[in-house]
Amino acid sequence: MTVTVLVPTPLQKFTDNQATLECTGSNIAELFDSLEESCPGIKKRLCDEEGQPRRFLNLYVNSEDIRFLEGTKTPLKDKDEVSIVPAVAGG
């Protein structure tokens, strides 16, 4: 099963400057582990100490925010697209 991950520019230093990766995982938590295997150091930027997504990141599975799905337990299917989007704030 292959999932496409869209990586924002600030994290591309961990992906050898690739904006798109093909990874595996049956849910978001497993996807984080798969990303860490292929891109060492990225998981620390994505997750806190409990393995939850950092507050300043939004994750979407096929345009659906995982906060409104099942969080890191959100199931993934073959050909799903996961977008990592840094939160933007300002005034």
C-alpha cells in the first residue's frame, strides 16, 4: 500500500529536497514511522514526545483534517494523499 505525502518546504531538508514522497502505513502513526525510516530526523519535527502531531502542523488525508477524523489513528488506504501543512499566524 502506497500513500503520497506532500512535504512543505521547511521540512524538505529532511527529504533530500523532495516535495512529494511515497510511503507506507495503515494509519497516520505508522506513516510517521515510515517517514522516519526514509527521512531520519523528520518525525521529531512532526510529533511531540507522545507521538501526537505538533500544534503548529495541520495534517490532511485527502483534504480532510485528521483532527476531525481519528487523529493519528486515522486509517489510510492505497493511493491516499497526506498533506503536511504548517500553521500560519499573523496579524
